[in-house]
Amino acid sequence: MRRSRLLAILTTATLLAAGCSEEPATPGAALDKVNAGVIAIVDVAPIYLGKEKGFFTEQKIDLTLTTAQGGAAIVPAVLNGEYQFGFSNTVSLLLGAAKNLPVKVVANGTNSTGADGQDFGSLFVKADSPIKTPKDLAGRTVAANTLKNIVETSVRQSVRKDGGDAAAVKFTELAFPDQVPALQSGSVDAIFVVEPFQQTAVAAGARRIASSYVDVAPDLTVAMYFTSQQLLGSDPGLVSRFTTAMKKSLAYADAHPDEVRNVLATYTKITPEVRAALVLPKWPAEINTASVDALAGLAVTDGLLTAKPDVAKLLP
């Protein structure tokens, strides 16, 4: 009797101890809240699609996407902790690195298609313009959405590649929606626009003279996702999980263009007809490091930078 009672007590104690040490994870455990700064453009479709598909939830991330006007607003918001992650074009990030801003790229963003005449951004002139090729832009004025940035670098490279005087091209700042009207009125000689504004230019009868991103480098990494060095140091696990979800989102978007066109309706006002006609970027999961280095070199050539920043230090 005594032995049976002792065995029962020992068995009960063993089961209780096992229950304490192997307690199952609580269903619906809290997710890490993450706010990412993005721009309401075609380029960021993968992160919206990834959120919709649950790729961030899989990584225990409750993702909020906050739209901003551009990288100029997103970079400081990431550095002050308002956003944990942000989206910005490559030249803006290179300029930040040159100023020793504590930013760190964590994932690819968007890439050129690499196909001349079939890219998501193009250089246009009026149909009856005397400008036939990029070299004819010397002494002419080109509209860019932001001065001293990736558009200037890319357009000057198109001119240089065509044998023209890249330094002689003039630029004026105009928001993308204002560029086609400015071209039609003759207030600028050429424009560089990305989708969906490229479709507006085509519909207005504008003539494409270059795919400037393609002229910079094959498979140009046009933009990337980044975080602050502070967050990377304090929560490297969160950064790693965000990167994992982002890579899965990029790969999925690249393989499912129809779903990309559909998700655009959730955060842009692009009509179904235009969405169907868009030339989509490429979204490889990996960064084209050589193309980032090429952009850094061109930024120095064009006077945007006095010296090349440490590209390896900026990239993952």
C-alpha cells in the first residue's frame, strides 16, 4: 500500500514538473508592432501583397504601412524611431551614407526590367520634338520629380552613353503628375516619369527616347528597404524577421504579376485599365550590389557626391 501510494505521488510530481517545463506557447501570442514608411507608388506593391498574404504575420510582425511623400521624409522618420523600416531610392540612401547617417539597408526594393523600351521608367519628348536621341538634350531642360537624385544620375547616363554632353543637361523639379502637361505646353523639353505616369505620357502621344534606368546598369536596383543602426543593434531578431518576410514578398510579387495589379487598387487610385497596361518593375529578392556601386560612381561623376560612400557598409 505504502509503495503504491509513494509511486502515485512521484508520478503526479513528475507530471506537474513536465507541465511546468513544457508549457505550450499561448495561441495568438502578441506580435511585434512595426510601422514601415512607404510611398504610394507601384514600386512598393510587394510589401502590400506580403502583408495581405500573411508573410509578415508568419514572422510575428504586425505591420502598419504609412505613406509619405518621399524618401526625404522617410529617412528622418526612421532615424527618430517613428518608423522602424522605410523605403527609399538607392541614390537617396547613398547620399545618406555619404553624410554618415546611421542607416542600414535590410532588403531589396525594386529593380529595372533591364529591357530597353520596356522599363517602368522612361525619358520622353513630344512627338514632334527635334530631340531625336538623348545626346540632343545638351542645353535642354528635363523635368525630374526630385533634383540631385536618381533621375538626374540616370538621365545624364543616357546622354553620356549616347555620346552627348551630360553636364550640359538642365533639370527642373516637377512632381510626376505635372510633367506631362509641362511637356505638352513646351515649358520643358523632356520628362522622366515612372509608372503609372508613363502610361499618361504614352496616352498623350509622347515619344520615348531612352530607358534611363537600363542605361545605368543591367537589372538596376532602383530602391531598397532600410532601417536605423539603432534598431539593428537593439533588436537584430526583428530586423532579421522583417528581412525574411520582405524577401518572401518580393519573390511572390515577381512571380504573380496579376496579383500585383490587383493589390495596387488597395493603396493607389490607378484605374483598372491603366493597371492592366502598366510595365511592372522586377522584384528580385536579392540586391544587385554591382548596380548600387555603379550608381555611387555616377553620383560622384555628376557631382552629387564628392567621394564614393562605403557601399559594403550600407548594404546587408
